[in-house]
Amino acid sequence: MRRAEKPGPTQMIHSSISSFAAQARRTPLGRGPFAIVIAEDRTELTTTLDHLTHLGFRRLFLVAPDDVDLPDDIDDASIVEVIRHPTRQPGTAPAIVNALIKLVPGEWIHYCYNAEYLFFPFCEQRRIGEAIAFVMEERRNVVPTFVIDLYAEDLTRYTDAVSLETAHLDSSGYYAETRRNADDEVLDRQLNFYGGLRWRFEEHVPAPKRRIDRSSLFQAMPGLTLNDDHTLSDPEMNTYTCPWHHSMSATVCSFRVAKALRSNPGSRHDVDSFRWHKSTRFFWSSQQLMELGLMEPGQWF
């Protein structure tokens, strides 16, 4: 039997993406930045929402199927709106992100999945609004993000590979290759990035899902759309840097791939540990991520 939902006193629940969009057209959503959390299950859902709240996002949109119970222990449930949608089917991210883009032109949007945590340079001392203000001063309307796989140290103790207390990541093994268009032409300042569990266990990961780059923190623009491969329809917003200097980048530290490798029938019996000689303990620190070369502060100090 499903547990009764306990939304916060001002938390709104929408029955679908279309009903959410219709309500937002009647009552504008106000100022951002906004964050979308796509819940594929309930794993670390509360910590994901709380992390985004602490970073300073003004409003969170939780997209979850009907069989995922709503957390009742969010730090500030008043800023969370719930949108019911079957998130385990293809196309969920573009569906909700593109709906929000149309509703909030000019505002900044971040999207992620549950058990994923956004880190940007100096995020322990600075809020997301400060980072966005700096990026806009640099004449950029996107912060390129890279998904860094997290995994539990001991899979016999944490069978789903999720443990915030013992989280590890790969300290090396990341690489990039030139991105080309359909005519095999090299795209300016665009690269495909790889590494982490998708690289080490690539036999269990379909080729289109092996990249770790996402355009997941950006400014909404009229006509802009998110593609199925986590790129945006504006080519400049898929670049890893601007033409004149290094740009700030961010990471999305994620248990999603580890969780999938441990739950999918085709891989779970082949994975008894994710640790290797390049594994290192994750200290939940933006400084650690910068020192490992996994994100770039650009000109922001």
C-alpha cells in the first residue's frame, strides 16, 4: 500500500506537465534561478532537493511518477512544486525542461536527476546567483557541466551503490574527443567528454549514453530547446569555453550510473565492486573537484 503523500503547506502538486504549464501561464513563476529534479525513484530524493535549496535556487520543480512518494522532510517544502510524470521513459528531461524554457525566458535553469548534486567553484561560500551573475558578466549564458560518477566504497554493505558517507569517484580516466556534425565537420569549441563508470564499464552502457557532458545550467531563451542527448539547440551553448578565455564549468556528482549498473539485470551480476587503483574518497568539496581538474573556475576567484 502506498503511503499517503504529505505535501508542505504551500507545496503545489500538478497532475501533468501540461497542467503545470497551464497554471504557470495563469500565474507567472517569477524570478529564478530555477532547478528541476527528475525523480526516477526515491533514492536520496530529499538530499538532492536540500542540496539545491542550500545552493540558493529560488524554486524547485520535482518531476516524479505517481508511484514515487513525496518526501516529507525537505528543508523548505514551500519552494518545491511537484509535477507528476512517468520519468522512466525516454524524453522526460526534454519534455519538462522545454516546457519550463517557454515559461521563463531570460531566467536560469538547472536540471538533474535524484541522487545527483550540482557543484560549482566555491559553492560552499557563494550561492548560485553569484555564479550566474559572474557568468553573465563574462557574456556567457551557459555553464557547461560534467557528470562525475559517485559510488559506494563497499557494495556488500551498500548494495545499490549509494552512500553519501563513503562516496568515491574516479580521480583520472577522463578524456575528450572532437565533436562533429552530420557532415563530419568539426564543431567549434565543442567536445565529447568521457570517463567514470561509463568508460570503465562501457560494455554495459549504450554508446549514446557514454558521454558525461551536459548543458544543464543555462539561461532560458525564446526558441531554445533541450535535445535528447543533453545538448541545447543553440550551438554556442554547447561549447566548453568562450572564444576569448577559459569559462567557468561545473560538475554534477551523480550516483545514477552506479545505481543503474547495480540494478539492471544485464550488469548487476558482473559488478561486485566499483573501486580501482584510481578511486578516491569524495569529500563533497568544490576545491577537490577543481584540484582533480573536473571543473574550471575560469576567471572567477
